[in-house]
Amino acid sequence: MKCLLTGLTLMLAVLTMRGAALTDSVTMLKAQADELFNSEQYSKALDVYIDALDAAERAGDRRMSIAITGNIANIYAISDEYERCEHYIKMGYEAATQQGDQDLTAKFIINSVGIYCAMNDAARARRQLELMNTNPLTDTVLWRFYTIHYAGDVSRIERRYDTAHRLAAEALDYALERHIGLRYEMVEYSELASIALAQERPLDALPYLRQHLHKADSADSRELYATSCHMLAEAYQKAGYEDSAQFYSSIYNTLRDSVIDQRQLAAAKEKLYQYENRRTQGRISSLNDQVTRQWWLLAVVVALSLIALTLLYIRRNKTIEAPSGAVGGASPSGAVGGASEPSVEFSSLDRTPIHLNDEQVRELADRIDAVMSDVSIISDTDFSLQQLAQLVDSNTKYVSYTINEVHGKTFKNLLNERRIDEAARRLQDHEHYGNITIQGIYQELGYNSAAAFIQAFKKLKGMTPSQFQKAANS
């Protein structure tokens, strides 16, 4: 017995040491990724965040996993991939809510307002703003800043420009008064400039943008400097100063390439897709095992129910057939099962399909998103719901239900949306796709006719592909 206890003690010690080592690994990886992120090496940061996320999952460190998910969302926002950013914000928000972590929940809500403003989705931005106002951060100073800033940001995309300008000025004064940092001040200079540009007052935007440029230089931030140059190019273009617009546009293009290494970023994204595929594959397998167990349990319950009903039926028949002088002295008219008794009703077996619970839907949605984000797969002209179901090891009913539940659309609508997003990306990427015609792009993405492509593109982007390409490359 003493040897057994000693063995168990050693085993527990080994497990404790292993858990501590995993936790240390997560902390070190996240710190390394944070350092890369803060130095604006976003492609490398994403690569290390994936390793940190994997380590956090293996260590069972749920809070760290949620925090890393938020960092990944931020990188997608910086690279202007708003839908992928939204995906990770939703994922982080749901996880933080389940954990009961109010501060992380509040941060994801704040980020959701920002991403919907970036997407010009006023309705969803307004809903999330209302939710944000009831979920404060523990840092009351920052929370106050965000409530003012995003109230103004939402007002801007709702085209209530006077209100937007007043709130942006108020947020700027608050940031200066509380000394919360250059970046927060710059957010408001950018916001004030955006309001002026939205009102077609480019000359009024220039003073704010010069302040933004000066502070970006002080902060030694290539990303923010690039943002300044991009907005200055737009302002000078609208004001009719072509030379100045061209000057700042060329600086922006140079800086943007240095901030976001597209080749490294693509490799890191592929690594993330592969990681999520492996993780979701395991969860889908677990889901299928669970569904199988549920069917077996249902079969056992049904079998036992039928046996019980059969025994009850036999017992009742025996009681009905008993003579009038049987034990209990009941008369034939009052015997159990006599004419006055209701007959037993056997209901048919309910064959309604089992519904997925919230966790199962999220797991299947992750797998679906991983496949639907693979351009090489969705570009197949014959890609169908059946093929998607096979790739995620599920069936068409579960997949269709999950897409509708998570995205609020059909498989075909989601497929169209992903293809059009990729088409828009290529139309903007003059360096890599400048020599490819619009016809070449849509054919590579699975469209057989120009009419179908143009109709889908205009529906989702609000303009034709040629108009979009011209606007992107102007």
C-alpha cells in the first residue's frame, strides 16, 4: 500500500510539473507574440499567436485562449479582412461569456462595435454600442473614452455628422485631459478627418490629418504613419491637389507593404487554417461519437418503453379476463379494464432529427468556416453543399442548419459571399493580379458566366466589378 501511495504521489507530481511547463510555455509564447505585435510585425505575430493558442488549448488555459483569439482578430482587422475579424470576435465573445469573464466580454463587445463601424453596418454597430454601454471595463477611464468615441463613430456611419463631430471632439479632449496616450488622441484626429471627408470638406480634414501625421511620427509607428498618408492622399485628391495626392499615395503604398508582409501573412493564415482544421476535425469526430451514443441511448429507451408497454398490456388483459369472483370482489361492470375504462393509446415513435446544441453548432461552424475560407476548394465550379458536408465529416442537414444559424444565410449565399470577397481582394491587388482580366478572375473563382458574376458582385459590393477595380486603383 505504501508503494502504491508513493507511486500515485510521483504520478501527481509529474502531472503537476507537466501542467506548469505547459502554462509557462503559453505565457512565453504569448509574450513573444505580443512583442512582435507591438513592434508592428503582424505577420510574424500571427504565426507565434497560433503556437500560443495551440499550447493554451493543450494546457487547458481557457482565459489565455480567449485573449489570444482577440489578438488574432486584431491582426485581421489591421489587414482589412473584416469578416475574418468578426468571426474571431464572435468566437472570443462567446467563450468569454461562458467563462463569466466580464472584462474580456466587455473588450470583445467594444471590438465588435469597431468592426461593424469599419464595415459601415450601422444597425449592428448601434446594437453592439447599446450592449457596450451595459458592460463596463474594469478600467473606467478607458471605458469612458470608448463610450464617447464609439457613440461618435456610430453617429458618423449613420450620417449624423454634427453629433459625430461633437462626440469626437469630446473624446479628444478627454484623451488629452486624462493623458491616456498618443494612439487614443490619434484615433480622434482620424475620426474628425473622416467626418470632414464624409461631408465632402477635404480642406477641413487636412489640419486634423497633419496632427495625425505628426503624432504618428512621434509614436514611431509605420502603421499609423501609413494611415495618415492614405487619408492625406484621399483629402488632397478630393481637394483637387493631384501632386500632393500622388506624393502621399506613393508613401502609403511603400509603408503598407512594409507593415503587412503579404507573403508571410498568407503563410501564417494557412498555418491557422491547418490548426483549426485539425482541432475541428477532432471535435467533429467527438460530435459524431456523441450523436452515435445518443442514437444508441434512444434505441435502448425505445426498446425498454416497448417492453414496459407490452407488459402493461398483457397485465391489463389478464385483469379484464378475471372472473367476477376474483380477489377484490369487484363486479364485472366495475372491473379494472371494464367498459368504463379508457383504452390505452400507443403513440407513434417520434422520428424528428436530433438538434445540435450550441457547442456542437459552434464546433461545426468552425470546421465549415475553415473549409469555406480555402479559396482552392470554393473555386471549384461544382462545389456543392454535399461536398462541404463530406469535407467536414457531417451531413447536409447539419451543415445547412449550422450555416443558417451562424451566418443567417443559405449555403449558396455564403459561397457567393466568399467568392465575391476573394474577387474583390484580387481586383484591388494590382501587383499580383493586375495582368489578369475580370473574366480571368471570375472564371478562376468558379463562375461560368459574366452575368452571374456581375449580378452577385453588385449585390454584395454595391457596384460592378469594373467600377470597384477602377475605384481601388485610382
